[in-house]
Amino acid sequence: MNIKRQKLSIHELISMVFSAPFIALYLIIRLVLDNVIGLAGLFFSILWLVLIPIIIPLYYASIMNIEWDYPERHHRIKPFLLIVIGYLVLTLTSILLLEKELVFISASYTINGLVAWLTSFKYKISIHMIGISGPATALLLLGYYADAITLYIIGLITAYSRMTMKRHTPGQIITGFLTGMILTTIAYLAVKP
């Protein structure tokens, strides 16, 4: 295997491992371990923040015969709308049945997802960066400082990989990172868990 191909495959692995659903899984597990989220919250969170956001893009990528991470902006519109609807279902379920912290987390995913989806009509914002900086900011606001710093560092590593793979420009990376931070803070202030 040549060095350039090996280097690219490392970036692809980083991009895959640190995609939004896997970051959500980390966030959920962290909150479950501290008894912030109960078993019902665990079930609904895994379903709507992890499984559905993995299954829908993979399904659409396979039927459209494109790469899993949707290199073209216009390909992500339909599958991402379905994911945002799933986030909204989790938010409504959380409001009715689950912990206030999960209302904050799900509202954060919903508002970030909605803005990313709307932005995707005209601009290729980095969903990876939203999917990392949003949960990092959520953890920061909930008092999990070491976890937040870890995710911010993971965000920088992932940003480098996404740019190396030529999936995003620096502007798209920065816009995604800031969007996740700002909208998650707004969700926190609105819900105040």
C-alpha cells in the first residue's frame, strides 16, 4: 500500500469514527453512566440520535450509489431532512416523558440539524463539525469539562482530516464548528436543564 493511500485511509477512518452518530453515542453513554439519563432516555436516544442517523444516510448512499459521507451538498438534502424529523420526534418524546437534560440534548440536535439542513440548500456546511462541537458544548454547559475539551480536540483532528480529504474548505469547517457551539448554547438557554 502506498503512503498516500495509507494516509488517506487514516483520514477516512477518523472521519467515520468521529461522525455525528458516534459522537452522540459517546454523549449518551456519558450521561447514562452519571445517571443523568435513565433507561427510557437511553433507548430513545440510541434510536433517534445514533441508529436512525446511521441507517438513513447509508441507505440513501447505497441507492444513490454515492459515498457514505455525501461529498456533494445536494445529495444530503432528503436524507438529512429525515434525520432532523427523527431529532424532533426525540425532542417531543423527551418533553413528554424524559429527563430535562435529554430535552436540552434533543432540542440541541434538532435546532443544529434544522439549520444544517436549511444551510445545505445553498452552502456545504460541515455536519461533522456541528456533530462534534454541539455535543462538546453540551457537555461543557452540563459541567463535563474534561469530556468537552476532549471532544473539541477530536473536532480539530476531524477538521484536519475532512480538509485533507477535500470534503470541506476551512470556511465550511469553521462555520460548522461555530454553528454547533452557538446553537447548542441557545438550546441550553432556552431549556435550562
